[in-house]
Amino acid sequence: MKKLVLAIFLLIETFGYCQIPNKLSPADKIYGLSKFWQEVNYNFVYLEKFGKAKWDSAYLATITVVLETKNDYEYYRELQKFCALLKDGHTNIFTPFDETNSNFGNYRIGLGNFQDKAIIVGVNLSKKDEIPIGSEIIEVNGMLTQDYIKQNVAPYISASTDYILRDLSIERLLRGIDGDKYDVKIKTPEGKIFSFSLVHAKTTEKETFPSFTRPEPFEFKWLENQIAFIALNTFSNPKVDSLFIEKLPDLYKAKGLIIDLRNNGGGSSHVGDFIFKYLTNDSLIYGRKGLTRKHISAHKAWGGLYQPKDTITGDAARDRSKEDVREYFLASQDKLYFDFEYVPEKNDVTAKKIVVPTVILIGHSTASAAEDFLIASQNQKHITKIGENSFGSTGQPFEFKLPGGGKARVCTIKVTYPDGTEFVGYGIKPDIEVKMTLDDYIQQKDPVLDKGIEFLTNNQMKD
């Protein structure tokens, strides 16, 4: 159960705070905006989908906006709003400020999305009777919650999928820095409505309700009917590989296997690739396919000499084939791409494999390298995905610094299935969809895991 709400409860942390500086000069502000605009122009793999003319127009409109910002925090917020136009989960602006979603001095409040409602899913222990779990925030600063989100939250969030935008908008509904104030109206599960003010400040009380501890990168346990359960909670920690190997003697005894990726936000795809080789007898593994932008300056210059019709006939006068002319013309339009050579990966693992009925649990927080893992599993008949759509965003971000201590990243690789089918912007769908309800959450039930156990148990009975 606790795994399903990791993304929510990771928000319930203690942050440091600082006064809002106002150190950036007008030149700094223009440079930071221009730096991000240009890196997107040159490196963003989905620029063609967004539209270069549209991006340039947004840049011009934002110049005046950033120059009018009153402090550095407001400036970075405008950069985030500019970035969010691209609707990409791997293209982001990170402020240098200590922000929190949940700390309000004597109160600590975590929010989660249930049926597009802002539901209180965690509080500091001393407030569990005052603010019941399952209560809904129905108004913020005098506005209906959804209206407030539409105007003040969602426009600043970079997300590839609509459902992740809704999730993050609710989780970050009360986001702010030290001193930010929110007047909220809350409706309890019993229908009682009350209001109170929240001011961001450091929260010292660590105990939460429900109680939550951060999961380890790798978890293992036995379930009923000789079903082994492993949680791969990250691919960022290289130790996950070795921890998996240590459990191989146990895993070889399993008659069914559940792999929980619901809290895996990604990391290194190589970590997932290594583990996956133990889950199939196939000699070749058909994983992700990728492409990136291609730039050769001279080709871009030559491309300006041609019209679309020339890509059909070529240029005999300059001894250039239609293929060359097409490449030059596309380069001049910022529409030229480099396809990485696709070669299925050899399964070089000689050890015994774990090929038993397997369930992979997935959800909205299954992201990036974890989605690459799912691509490799697509044609494995013994593997079934259960849960909700994945995050719907992956790729290789290019990171760079911005004035005032912030940073940005831009997605440089478009990742697809081997046949070119896209999942970025859509998410990878489960074979069996199971959603947690608010009642499930309050009662500490895990319907996704329960479904996985049921599915494997029935599979074993058939065998």
C-alpha cells in the first residue's frame, strides 16, 4: 500500500527556507530566458511538433514579462510557465529556491489526486483528528479549487500527459516558499466544511499519519502460493543490480513473480536492461528505439537555396541528388533527425533465467527508464502489466545552468517502441487496468497488488 503513494509522501519532507532575493539584473533575466529558448531551438527533439514559429512568438511575448518580474523567484516562475508550453516531462526549469508542497509550521499536509479532486492523504500525526484523511480542499484563496489550479498551478507545470498534469497540479496545489499564505476551505468525508489559513514555514514534527517510511531501492518478500515479490523502486541506484543478483537463489524457487515498478521514476536504462535479461529466455531483446536532432551548419545554409519541389528532382547543376537536397532542405527547416541504428540487444546472461508467470505493477509514477523496461517486456507472453498508465515521458535530457543558481534541462532523444510506435504523451497502458479508490486508500488496501496475486494464483491453477 505504501508504495502507491510514494510520490505523494515524498512531498512531506522538511525543507530549508530563505528570503526572496532580487539580485538578477535585466540583462541576467534576458540572458536566462534567451539561453533556454535557444537550447530548445537547437536541441529539443519535439520542437517540430510544437512549432518553431509558435516557440519564437512565445519567446518574444515572454521578454517583456520577465523584465517586469519583481524578484528572482517570480522570474523563475515565469521561466517555468514558458517551459510548460512545450508539454514535456523531461524538459524543465528548476528554481534555486527551497519550495515545499506541504510544510506550514504546525501543519504538514500532503495532497493526492482522487477523481480529479484535491484530497488530503497525509498530515502530521498531531493533526490527524483536526484534519481527517480523505478531506477535500474545495477552495483556495477564495476560488474554487479547479479554477485556482487552472489559473495559478497548471500553467507552470511541465508534463507530457494530461493525467500527470492533473496529478502534479493537485500535489503542488499549495506549493510555495517561506511566508507564502493560503486560505483554504476543506470538506471532510462527513460533509463538514471549515476554513483556515496556512503559511509556509518549517515543520519540525516528523511523524505523519498515515505513517510512512521511504522505501528502499530494492525490496523482496514472499507472498502466498510461492509468489515472489520484488519492488524495483529506482534505476538511479546502481546497487539495484547487485541486490537483485543476491536474491536470485530465492527467485529461482518462485512459481510466480510480481515486479512492482509503481514508484520507479527512472534513472539509468542500463540498470533495467541488466535485470530484464534474467526475465526472458530470448536471445535477443527488442527494447527502445531512439532519434535525435541532427545539425550540420553548412547543410542548413545550403538548404536555404531550395524549395520543397527541389527535394523531388534534385539539383543537377550543383551535382546534388534529391536525397542530398532533401537533407539540406530539412536542415534549413530544423526538421532533420538522426536515427540511432536499431539493433536488438543480445541477451548475454548465461545464468539460469526466471521465466515464470510474471506480473509487472505500473502506475502514473512509472517513468523514464522504467518505461524503457516496459518496452522490452512487450512481447513476453509470460509477462502481464497491471495497474494504470505509466508517466508517459522519457528521453535523454541536456542540462545547463541558468543565472541566479537555477538550472534547466531539455529532452534531446525521442524514444519509441521498436516499430516507431509512440508512448511519450500517452503513457504505456496496462494489460489489466486497476485503480486505487479513495476508500481503498483510507482502508490501506492495495487493489493493484491484490489483482496481481489473484491473476498469478489463477494462472498457477491452470498450469
